[in-house]
Amino acid sequence: MPLLGLVNQYLGFLALIAAIVVIWTDSPWQKGVKVAATIGAMALLGAVLPDPPQDGAAGTVAEADGKGAADGRAADALASASPSPGGDREPTPRPRPNAVDHRGMRLDEARDRAEAAGFGVDDHNASDDDKSIWMRSNWTVCFQQTGWTSSGTKTIDFGAVQTGAPCPEADGGAVPWPEMPDLVWKTWKTARKEVVALGVPEDHLWADTAYLNDQLPDEGEYDDWRVCATDPVEGADVTLDIRVTLELTDPANGCPEPDREDGDEPSLPDRDDDGDPDYSDPFPGDRDRNSTFPNGLPGGSGSSGSSSGGGGGGGGDWNCPGTRWC
């Protein structure tokens, strides 16, 4: 029996039971001897059995097998939140507080709503141009970042750009301004639509002549005139408050040479030097019919004095009906 107890405690226990049964049923021993034999058999088995587990060991195993894993994680979280006496463990970061999405909102309105929701509010320029925010009603929110102060107050920081400007791809990046397109030889009507589509206000767009001595017709009469040059030039950033000028020419004329020397302002041919280019001058070769004499005088062999003295009575020198001035 002791040998069986050494091999396996359960076999030893079964052998003990069998021995006790034999002693008390089949043995001719006196009752006192049977009691002594039973006690001795139990003592022998107890001597060879392993020591029982210490207090708490079974509970520890149960925790490891069951909910102990979850309790252990909770204990770890608690330990992380509370620094150890040695101070060598960092506290677990708190989750960011939830906030309404204010992107696309006017900055002053976003600040008011965030403050009403209990946030401490800050803001900054979201672009790389280092401009200061001084009129929040003229700025629009592009980014927002929430967090906590050391005292436990929830905070929100808005990154904004001037209203009308596109948001950068990332906070602090460059503003992706639209660029001036290639408008050369497009009509004023077509080019105007393209520029306005870039966000340029209509009152920030002007038409001018490409030639120094040319003159634009009345508004609406140069819709088919062609663009020769733009200011700003093709590829330039179309920023806020930009002014755009399109230099035009009548389709009958080509554009000036783009590689002319600096300061060489282009002019159209003007044979009679009256300030009107030949293509729009009804009398391009007559020097007498020019802006010096707005009534078409003098002309021919007479003098201005004698002609005016005639009072317009049909004299040969009264040339007004044949000029562009009458």
C-alpha cells in the first residue's frame, strides 16, 4: 500500500480502503487489534502522500484559468493609471474628448459653439504663410484637435485659413491656390468665364488693350477680341484679393511679339500719326483729318478762318461730313 501511494495517491487510497475492509470482515483479530491496524495503515499512507497545496494556491489557479485574466488586465490598467512609488511608469493617456465637427465653419462661430460645449478653445493659422489671425469672422476652420489640460479640462484647437482660400492637405502646409491658365488667343468672353471660375470676383477683372495706341470699343462690343497677355502670368497663384488684367486685341491684328525688349511698348501702325491705328482710322492717310481739328477743319486750299467765316454755307473747305467726327 505505501508503494502504491508513492506511485499514485489515488491508488494508495484505494488500497487503504481495501485493507480496512479485509481487516474488519475476514480477519480473526480482536477489535482492539483491528482498530490499531486501521490507524497504522492510514498513518503509512499519509506518510508517503505529497503535502497539500498551501492556502490560496487553488484560488490563484482558478483566476488564471477563468476571470483572472480579465481581472489582471484591470489591475494592470489601474497600476498604469497610478504611478508606482518609484515613479518609473508613465500614466495611461486619456482618450481624446468627443467634439462636434466644426470644419468648414466660420472661425468665430466655431469658437462660440466649442466654448458653449465646455471646451477651452485656441486657434492658429493652418497654412505656412505665418499670417496672424486678427478678424476671426474672415477665417474658416480647416482642422481641429482635441485634448486635455493637466487639470482635466477638455480643449480644442482650430486650424483655419482666410475665408475663400482652399484648405492645405495637412495642418501647417501650403495653400493649394489655383493657377492662372493659358488664355492666349482665347476670346474675352471665354477667358473671362475661366478666370471668374477660379474664384476671382468680377470686379477684380479688367480688360485692357495689348497695343499702346489701341482703344477698346464700348463694353459688350469686344467679346470676340482676343487675349494676348495676362497679369498675373500663366502658372501664377490666383490668391485672395488678386487683380487680373487681360490684354486684348482686335482679331484683325495679331498679338505683339512676346520677346520684345523691356520698355518697348508695342503700337499698331498709324500712317497719319493722328493717334488712331490704321485698322480703325477711316482716313488713315489724311493728316488734316485728325484730332487736332475735331470738326474736320481745315482742309484743301482754304484756311480755317475763311471756312468758319462762311458759316457752313456749302464752302469747299467744310469737310466735316467726310470725316469720322460728324
